[in-house]
Amino acid sequence: MLISNLKRLATENQTIVILVGIILGLVFPQTLKYLNAFSTQLLILVFFFSSLRLSLDEVTNYAKDWRMLFFAATYMLVIMPFAVFIPASLLSYPWAVALMIVAAMPTGMTIALMAEFFGGKTSLALVITTVTSLLAPFTIPIVTQITVGQAVEIDTLRMFWSLFLTIVAPFALAMLVKRATPKQVAKYDAWWRNLSVAAFGVLITGIVAASSSGGNVSITGFDVFMMLFSMALLGALTWAGFYLAPWRPDADRMTIALCMLYMNNTLALFIGSKFFAHLGVVPIQILLLLVVNALLPFVKVSAAYVLKKK
């Protein structure tokens, strides 16, 4: 009974899985950092199992709304980086740079797993992830050049290949499997969700462990203040994302808002460690992981309120 209840709690509340993964990665970085070597494989598993629960027609319909996608991508990749960098730079330049890097990232590739839990649409999350990931190699260098005077070099071909390998290929394979064995796929729907959650938890653990293994992540009183400041700032920007596409149903709008908050932290940590390590932004980015995941329960409550209200 206890094991069954724990499994249900984990699969129904993915923020717990994320939090546990972050804590394990921070407490046992040297022991668990090897998990990061399997991040690509874990992403593939997450997207494959998540895609087994998607509708191809629904994905196609969302992709046709170019106005929604244009507003979402512009807001996330262009407006948000400046919206966090400018006020944060008045308090701390390293924190401002760390926030800018995170905010300039495309939607995180595991958002498809998260969307349904928040009352959103997994298919729409997948489309936004793909669009922002395709545009990010072009927007990130421009944003960093304007904000900090340093153009970040993004390996565009490598990023596109990563996008194909971790999103497009698993999605295509899942659609083929669904077409070949639709009844079996539907029968084990709960299994696909559980497996996605498990792979997601291991992925988060590996990323955090690898990022924190190179040095200690300490928290000062000022860091706590900046974490609260960042939480308020990102929370306001996330909620503003709900109003980007007023013509869409509320479930779609909640999905867009969630995509504004859940960025590609793997790419953010890579950029932070490669180009801005001298500013000490990587430990700050680890703290921002905690900030983002601390915001998720508030997003969950807000989503439930909005959807119930309608």
C-alpha cells in the first residue's frame, strides 16, 4: 500500500520528482554526476513515452496557428531576457547575467511531460518547444550581444541535430507505434506516464549533479533575497504569458504560460559554464533551478483556479 501511494504521489505531482532530483544532485554530486552522460538517451525516452499519449491531428492543428506561435516565441526569446536583465542588473550583475541566460533559452524539452499535469495541452507544449528550439540559435547570440556585449556562439547544426534526435525522431517513432498497435498503446497509457516521470527524474538528477560537482553551491543571505526577487520577476512574466493569445482556450493559454517558465536548463548551464564562468553564473543557475521549481506549485494552483472558473 505504501509503495503504491508513493508511486501515485510521484506520478501525479511531478514537482516532487523534480525537487527530489535537485536535492539528490546537490547532496551527492560526485556520485550521481555520471547520470548526465545519459541525458540524450533520457530525453529520447521522455519524449517517446510522452508522445505515445499525443494526438497527431492535435499537434498539426496547433502548428497552424502561426500568430500564437509568433507571439509566444517573440515573448520568450526576445522580451523576457531583457525584462529580467534590466531590473536585476540594478542589484547584481552576475545574477542579471544568469537570469538573462535562463530567460533567453527555448522551452525545455521535458515540458511535454509537465503540461498535462498543469491542466495544459501536451501537444501544444511540444509545438512551442520545437519552434523556440529552432529559433533560439539565432536569437541567443543577438540577445547576449545587446545585454552583455558578448555574442555567444551556438553550434546551430549540432542543436538542430539534437532537436531532431530528442524530439522529432521519438515523436515519429511513437506515432508509428500508435498506428501499428493502437489498442495496446491505449491499454498501457499509465505505464507510459510513469516511465516518462521516472526518466525525467533521473535526467534532472544528472544535470544538477554534473553542474554542481565542479564546486560548492553555497547560499548567502543576499542569494536568498535574489532568489525571492527572481521568483517574483519570473512569476509575473509567466503570468503575463497567459495573455499572449487571448483567442485560444484557457487550457492552451495556461500551456503557453508554463512554457515561458520552464526553459531549457541544460542549454543554459552549458552557455553559462562555457562563456560566463568567470562571473560565477553557474552556481546562480543552480539556485534558479530551485526558483523555477518552487514556482511550479503556484502555477499549478493558478491553473486549477483558472480552468475551474471557466
